[in-house]
Amino acid sequence: MSRPAKIRKLDETVVNRIAAGEVIQRPANALKELIENSLDAKASSIQVTVKEGGLKILQIQDNGTGIRKEDMDIVCERFTTSKLQQFEDLKSIATFGFRGEALASISHVAQLTITTKVADDPCAYKASYIDSKLKAPPKPCAGSQGTTILIENLFYNVPTRRRALKSPAEELSRITEVVNKYAIHNSNVGFVLRKHGDIVPQVRTQHNSTKVANIQTIFGVAVARELLEVEHTDDTYKFKLCGLVTNANYSNKNFTLLLFINNRLVESTPIKKMLEDLYSVYLPRKAHPWCYISLEINPANIDVNVHPTKHEVRFLHEEAIIGKVKDAVDAQLLGNNASRTFYAQARLPQVDITKQALEEVIPEYSNAGNKEKPVHAYQMIRTDSSDQKLEKFNFTVNTSSANQSLNESKEVKSTIVTECKEEGQPKRLNPTKCAAEKAPNESSFFESLLEDCLPHQTSTQVENLAKPSTSYAPLDGNTKAQDVSEIENDEVEKAVSGGDSTTDEALKRVFQYLGNRDNIDYVKTIVEPGSSQDLADRHDGSKTKKTDSQITSPSKNATGETTSGSKPKKPEFKSYSVNATRREVKLTSVLKLRKNVEDNYHEGLRDILSNMIFVGCVDETFALIQSGLNLYICNTPKLLEELFYEIMLYDFENYGVMQFSEPVSLSDLAMLGLETEEAGWTEEDGEKEELANSVKELLLEKADMMNEYFSIIIDKKGMLKSLPILLDKYFPSKAGMPLYVLRLATEVDWNAEQSCFDGICRETAKYFSYVSRNDENPEWQNVTEHILYPAIKNSLLPPKHFAHDSTILQIARLPDLYRVFERC
């Protein structure tokens, strides 16, 4: 049976090194203790110098009160302090240090040198320590007010601990984190952190700065501009809360928490978990906030002596105090959660530069343009073989027979028109679809056609003729598909009148196949009556053949001008009138207003809107759309105002009638309008009743004109009975009607016809553009997505100023997002 081991008293050196290992775990812990000592000494400037992550050199210099010469003998011994005399003092301790273990622990695991000077001494004193003992008596030297502590070769005698530490870069990041946190909390103290030998510091904050300014300096503008200030004082539990937390606009993949309790940097798992749970309501999944929390608790209710490094504390009523902190932070977040802020850089207007101009300025441009651009991964689209393909919807017409009869051609044409109509476009042929149907066998058809009618034509010229047009004339709403052939035959007779029989027959068959009179012009460029000599010349090859650009339809060059000198295609605006019949508008003033819209619309923005995909509503003012590779945020009221303004112009005299179940008094509406803040009524304007009556009389005077042109019906008693229907299944908010009636009377110039029509259209558009978000309109998002934005996509001609006033603002690009997610 073995005997028990003998219990021995450990050597004092071993005891001290074990204790030092508990207090000083890494360079950041040593620095934290020294910074707290400097703050206790009332320092206003603290400078930290680091070499090899603090393992080789860690120096801290302050301008505090310093250490007296007679105290330097025992300053590095354990349990020597100037802040505590008896145990009861712990109940009201207000300083950082109180045990006197920091310098003693450091001297047992590193080479320690202290240089200090108090205000009354004529010079500074310098002393070196090892294992808490002085190597030699303090020596006088030159020095400034305060204390400089130099730690060299940390853990030189504890090789296991030194090997367990991470790289110097990791230790430096931990030191930087400690300095950053203390610099933010102690904004009245200037902090400087630099690497040994570097001129530019890692961290620098100004003396007597502010917390927000230091946060901006250290963590950047992205955090500083989203901060919310949280303050709360509770007399029941005797604590005070001061904090700065980010709102719901900010998020990061890492949670940053700066927690100070009684000015001491600590960690608290319950507080951290509380904040994470609270922000999970406001932020997306795996997104975290930035928080700075400072609690001042009655020293009698807190126990700071629970951990060797003092990074944890315990205090009374912990759950209740944390609940109060949660309520205070939640109240601030809830009050600032009504909106989201999007920061984006304004895009400069694009400049159209011709290729010729670029080649003159940049000679390498022409060669660079010939190189094939690589296809990047973000430009590729992942597909599934089980998905439906476009080929499924591609109709083909069998025209393989070279000697197809004229009746068969008519049947093909009728089939194309009928299919286009069944696709949901009864008023207009679908050029893309119809052209795709004819494309496979057009060449063989034209070859057989021209071999029969034009025997002298060469095969090269036949290929040029066989280029189809994708432009189709619009059909009237009452025109049936079976009447198309009769209409076309009449137009063909007019188009080919005056030619010989052979040419006439050819032109008829070309037009009946292509369905567009423009194609006759293409044939005429080669085939003209009496030009047999030209045909012979081309057949012999004696004359230069016309190029494709001379035969095909006019196209735009880089500057936007057409190659043939013709004007660009006139923009079309879709009619939204619900009336069965349509009246033609011949008023010059209305036609001028329409022309102004067409002359001033932005083609680039029109292209964005016409290809957009609706993403969702941010609120009733902003919505997100995707067009191409870009994500845009749109100002919905501005887009709707312009849309309804254009509808007012293009459906002039053709509006539907929105009849009220009960007429509304104009004077009552005017009175309600005058009571709104937007009206800006003052006593100098006169009595409200008189103004309301004048509004009623003015609109009664113009009632006939408003009824005839705008479907705004006002009876002889001054009762408003109806408003126009601008968009099917969309009805404006009743809340805006009083201000609308008031503005009709006050903002419209009734003296000139054009300005009068323009004012009425504009004010009506403003009224219709207001999308209400209340109990009367619970489905405003559905209306915005499925009624309003489809109309914007199909018809709106956006004015040029939309490109500069943030009405349509790009906030993200798919390639940029791809690069971000690629790194994740």
C-alpha cells in the first residue's frame, strides 16, 4: 500500500508565477491593466507602442500624476495599492485597480522598466524590476510629467504560454481592440497606438473629443451615421444607462458590443444575448448590430472581485436591470423603424460618343473593339434541363414548297394574324412572333417568286430582297382578322399602280407574304418600271451592287441619327380609355402638349422601365424594380404623376366616367381643403367661407368645358357628380379630393387654352398619383404591383429630368453583388 504524498509549501517564486499566469494571459490583458492604471492617474493622453504583437515590446506612456520616488521600492510587489485600505472599501470602490496585482504579475513574466515623474520633483526617476524586486535603486533621469512603463520579452520564462499564443498579427489585433474600446468610452482622453518604428499610428483619437466622433474615426462613417442615442435613468434599481446603438439600416456579419459597467470594460453573456434577441426582430438572419452600452450602477450593488482579470462582474437585480435596458433600446429602435435609408452615388448623365470620334482620340479603340470579350461567371445563367424552352412557344409555317400558290399564301397570312390575336393582342400584330414564324423558309419563297417574275435577277440580289421587316401597321379595334386580306389588297393596288403586270404581280405576292407596305419600297429600290438596262448591268456585274444598308430599312447610327435622313420612330403611348368608341382630338393645344412629352422623354429610362421586373414595395412612396443586371429604387408618386398626366393628354376627351353614388358639394370640399396644411391658408387670405364660395362659382362657370373634355361633371347646384376614369380598376383616394378641388380653382390658369388644359391635367395627375395606405385601401401593395407598375412599364414616357432628380435611382448591380457573395 502506497503512502500519501507529503504536502509542501510552494516556493514564493512559483506561487507568484502561477498567479501572474491568471492575471496576465496575453499582451492585451497586460495593456488593459496598464490603461486602467493611467486612467486612475487622471491622464489626458495615453500613447501605446507595440513590437511583435506586444511580445517583444509593449510600452505605455501617460501624462498622469506619476509615482512618488519613495513608493517605487514596493510598487511591483503583490497587494500594494493606493486605492484600497480595508475590505469594506470594496463596497464603494470607484477606481479600476484595487488589488495591486497588475505590475507584480507583469514583473514575474517579463522584464519591466518604470520611468515616472510627479509634478513636484525636479526630474524623473527610472527603475527596473524582476520578480517584483528592484534590480537597482531608482536613478534620476530626464522625463516629462507622468509615467512610462516598458515591458520587454513577455513570457520569456514561461515558454509554454508563449508558444500557445497566436501570431503577432493576431495579438496586435486584440491590443487594437482594447485601445479602440477605451478610446470610445473615454472620449476626453487622447489615445495613440502605433507599431514600433512606424510613423503613422494604427489608432489616433483627439483629446476632449466626443464618442460619436471617435466612433467615426475608428469604425467609419457607415456606423456613425446610423447611431441612435439611448439614455435611461432608474431610481428603483439605482442605475443609469448611456448608449449608442445602430438602427435597422445598419447590419454586419459580426456582432460588435462595447460594454462598460462603472467605466470598467467587461463582458456579460446575458446582456449580449438580450441584444441579439432584440435585434433579430429588426435585422435579417445572420445580420448583427453595433452597440455601445455604458451602465453606471450603485457601487454597493456590484461585485467586481469575481475574476482575476476583472473582465466579469456581478450585480444585484441583474434580470430586472437587463429588462430595463432592453425596453430602452427597443423604444429607440421602434421609433426609428418607420423608414429605411439607401445610400447610393448619383450617376452622371451618359454622353453619346460616336465610334469615329473615339477612334480619332484613342487610336487603339478600333483594334480593341475587335477582341472577343470574355464571358464572366456572373453573366451566365444557371438552367435546368427540365424547364420549358423558348422553342416550345415558337410557331412555324410550312412553306417548303417552292411553287406555293397565292391562295396558300393568304391562308398563311390569315393564320399568323389569328394566332397573334389569340395571344392577347387583338389590336396589334406581334412583329417579333410573326417574323419568327416566317423566318425559316423566306429565302426559298422569294427565290421561287423572283425566278418566276424577274428572270434577270441574280441570286445575290434575291438574298438582299429576302430581308423581312418587323414593322407592322396597327389594326383598328373593330377590324376582324378575316378582313385583313381585303385591306391589304386595297393598299397593294394603290402601291403598285402604274407598273407593268409582271412587277405588279411580284409586288402583290411580296406584300401579301410580309404584311407590310414598306417591303414594296425595298423591292422598288431594285425593280423599277423601265429599268431593264439596270437589271442587265447588274446581271453583267458592270456596276457596283447596292449594299445592305441601301436596301434595308433606315437604322440609327451611334449618334442617334438615322442613316437615310429620316426621323427616329415616334414613341407610342398606349390608350387606357374604357370607352367603346374613340373621338379624334384635333385641338392644337393638346397636340402641342403631347409633342412636348414626346420630345422630352428619356430613351434610356424608357428602356429601363419597359424591361423592368417588379421586386416589391418599400413603402407607399418607394418601390424596387429590376431591369437587366441592375436594381433600382423608384419614387412611385413621381412616376404615377407623370403616367396619369400623359394618360390625361393621350386619352383627352375619351375618359370613362366615375360616377359618385351621392354628389359632393364643391363648397364643402373647398372648406375641407382650406383646413389642410398644404393649402397654407392665413387670415390675410380672407374668410374661409368666402374663399370656398368663390371656388364653387369659378368651377361652376367652367362646368361645361370640364364635362366635355375631362368627364368632370358638376351640376347647376355646385355638386360634383363624377371624375374621369384614367386607369381601369384604379380609384384615387377620397382623402385627397378636397385639396384637388381647391387646387383646380387656384393653381390652373383659366385664361389661356393650352396652359388651362396643362394645369387641369397636371392637377388631376397629382391627385390620382397619391396612393393611400389606410384602412380604406388595405390592398395598396397589390394595386401598386399589379395595376400601377404594369401601366408604367407599358406606356410611361419618362421625362429627362427623372435621370437627375433620383426618381429612378440605381442602388445595386448584379456583377458587384456577385463579387461580394463570391467572397463569402
